[in-house]
Amino acid sequence: MMTQRRINSLIKQFFAILFLVFMLLPFFLVLINALKPRIEIIKNPMALPHALSLANFTKAWVTMKFGTVLMNTAYITAFSQILLIVFGAMLSYMLVRWDFKANKVIFTVLICAMIIPFQSLMIPFVSIFGKLGLMNSRTALIFFYMGFGMPMTTFMYHGFMKGISREMEEAALIDGCSHFYCFWKIVFPNLKPITTTILIVNILWIWNDFLLPSLVLIKDKNRTIPLSTFYFFGEYTAELGLAMAALILSVLPVVVIYLFLQKQIVTGVMDGAIK
């Protein structure tokens, strides 16, 4: 005879599975419709395809120039991450470890910058960058992301770095180690948990951002995945299968990244929370 604990466990499992099905149903519908021609979608969008066909994916890849926009997005995201991690960690180290009078002012300014919405700054920024001839530049967009992402990155590093012991650093400095070498060889390796967390947050933000690229990147060859998907949907709204295929192509890279790095992602988030 089943115990009350066993019954409660089965009920929880049932609702967990039900919730999983509920969450995955939209993705399943998008996938099966991406594998069907337009006439089948109109007849019954809930039905499975009569025959599997990758024609929509092939056409969407070519029409969107997906290889180009994928490389653009990867380039912008990767270099933005490198700059944010390097300069955010070094700035946090200076604010925490060096006793300058201006440190509190700098940190306060960074915190205040987190409160300012981007929408209130985008027109002046675009106007200034346009006068400098930096519009439609992927490199300029990277510096945009560096500027807007630095306050949050520094704030997260700052809180984590306070919990790192100074003994090893002081011993290294006494032995003649420079502050630069001490930071990269002793301090930065201890920042791995929070670095992983920052990477996750910033990758999701930059990879999926639409507003900033839509203001800076004008030419087709410089578009990112969200921007290219937006224009593609506007042009091929009636081609439902093609639109669904483009949607899957746009989210697939992030899913692949998560599947490969899920262990590091979970470990980084847990370690950062415990710390």
C-alpha cells in the first residue's frame, strides 16, 4: 500500500511533467510547422508534417544570410564580453583593494548609472556617434555595450571580491610581485564563479539585444541575429513555415551554447550564490 509520502511525490512529479509539457508545447509547434509547407500549416497547424522537409530552413538560411549575421553576433558578443570581464574585474580590484578617496565616488557613480534607462540616452548617443562617423560599425557597438554593461559587471565583481582573503596577495607583494601580476595570477582565478555568472547574464543580454543594434547597425551585412530576424519576419509574414524556420535558427545557437556549458553555468551560479 502506498504511503502518503509516496503519493505526494507522485503528485509533484505529475505536476512537474505537466508544467514541462506546457512550457515545451510552443517550441514543439514552432518546430513541426517549420518542417511543413505553407498549405499544411493553413490546413492544420497542430498536425505533424506528412513528410519531413528542411526546405524552409535552407531558404531561411540563404535569405537571412544567416552565416554572416551569426558571425556578426558572435563577434560583437565575444569582444564585448572580453572587454567587460577584463576592465570590470580590474576596476573592481582597484575599488576594493586600493584605498583611494575617489573610490567611493566612482563606485557611487557606477551604481547611479545602473538606474538610468537606456531609452533616455539613446538619442544623444546616436547623435554623437553619427557626427563622429561611427554609425553602422560593429566596433562602435562593442564600446556601446562596454559602457552600458560596465556598471553591473563592476557591481557584481565588487561584492564578490570583498569575500576573497588578502593574505596570498600580501605575501606575493612582499616577495616583489607587481599588482598587475598579483591580480591576474592570484585574484582573478578566484573570481571564476562570479565570472561565469557575469558571462551568462551578459551573453543573454547582448546576444538577444534588439534596440541598440537597430539604432547603430544600418547596412544588411552588419546586422545581428535579432535584427535580421525582425526584418525577415516583416518581409515574410505570410510564409509561416519560413518564418518558423528563421525563428528556430535564431534561438538555436544559444541553445547549443547552453547544452555545452550547462555544467559550468549551474556550477557558476551556485558558487556565486553561496559566496
